Amino acid sequence: MKTLLSLSLLALPFFTAQVNAEPVALAAQAQPAATAVKTIVPITAKTKEQALAQAQVIANTADADLAEFRIDLLSFASDTKQVIALGHELKKILGNKPMIATIRTKNEGGQLEISDADYGKTYQAYLKNPFMDWLDVEMFRDQKVVSEIVQQAHQKKVLVVMSNHDFQKTPSQDEIEKRLLKQDQMGADVLKIAVMPKSKQDVFTLMNATLKVSQQTTKPLLTMSMGQLGTISRVATANMGGSYSFGMIGQASAPGQIDVTKLKQILQTVQPTNP
């Protein structure tokens, strides 16, 4: 823990210096966050028994603020009735901790290959009797399908995490900003993007975009640069306008995730406080 914390704290001045080389002057524009960054821990189970056990661990872990139910990782992910039944059991175990329901499709690095029509029908089935508090919706699915999901989710008082994942590269800062702001326009409650860096500059590109968008919307941001190279983005988000960060207990759902207890401790150390 001390090593990771020391590395993170040492990296922040370098990080800030590098980002300041870009057009956005972070030191001048970054504002103290109103609330602390919340941590999200994924349920990465293949079986019902594993999912229930992981949910219990998350429920008992004070440093885990939310859970993400990665439905696509289940061995029975295509069985809607089984998924719904399990979802309600998980929610009961998690209690007051919000749960995000996510089908991460193969198009965006997940395990489930599914058509746009079936994607919409599946989510609509989930929303008839919601077991989730938040629903992850991939922004680049069929736009009519996405719009219908967002509308139904809001009718059921379920928050929408609009998401985009690029496991191959980091788009330009302008493109990242456009995607996040497009999510806002599409009715998202939380704006999410995850990208893969090829260089340190790619990490700074992601964080610059996060800061810029945070100054243009009041919506919470969930952004990350993946892999070991991008790990610092999961911590620095506390200073750059981000609202959430993924941590792990045991198995990661994406490259670069940090143990949630270590993540929480580091976030609390670097988190700006209101004057």
C-alpha cells in the first residue's frame, strides 16, 4: 500500500505538469470536487453461486460504494429469466449499495454477441421489474433502441450510464469530448468512456478531456485510461472532474483496476476538499 500510495502521489505533480503542456491549464481551471469520488466494484462471476458470494463480499466491504453486475460474463447470460431472478437476489444482498446492470457486448470488449434488436428487448425485459439502480447502455448501439431504453429506464426511475469503450486506442481529445457530450444529449445520467493508451500522452489526453467536459456539464463523469499505463487516471480522476472509479476485489473486469481498498485510500488522500 505504501509503495502504491507513494508512487501515486509522486506521479501527480508530473501528471499535472504534463497536462498543463496542453491547451487546458489544469491548475487554473480545476475546481474542488463537491463530493468524494465513489468506487465501483464489478461482480465478475460465471455462475449464480459465484455471483452471490461476490455480492456478499462487496456488501461487507466498506470501501466499495457501488457494484456492477457484469451480466455478459455469466455462463447463462442469454437466459433472461435466470438473469432477472439472480439480479433480484444480488440486489437484496447488496442492500443500500446501488447496483449497475451491464451487458458489455463483444463490440466493446465484453463477452456477449448480441444484435441491436435483442439488446433492446433484453434491457426492456429487465426494466419491467427492475433489479438494478443504474443501467449501462452502450451509446453506439442502434440509436432508436438506445433512445427507447433510456426512456423506459427513466420511467422506472433507473439511472442510465451511457458508455463507450475502445480497447484498441485513445481517440483524440476532441473526439473524447464529443462522445461524452453526445451521451449527455442522449439523456444519460452518468457519462462514461474507457480508452486504451499507447503512450503517457494518451493518458493525459483522456484526463484533459475529462476536465474539459466537467466544465461543460453537471452530469457525473466516469472516465478511465485502461491498462497499467493508465492506472494513474483511476486516481487522478479525483482532481480532474471525475465522479467514479472502478476498483476490484479479487478479479478485475478491465485492465488496470486497483484493489478497491487501496484505491479508496489513495482517492481520499488526493481528493480536493471544499474550502
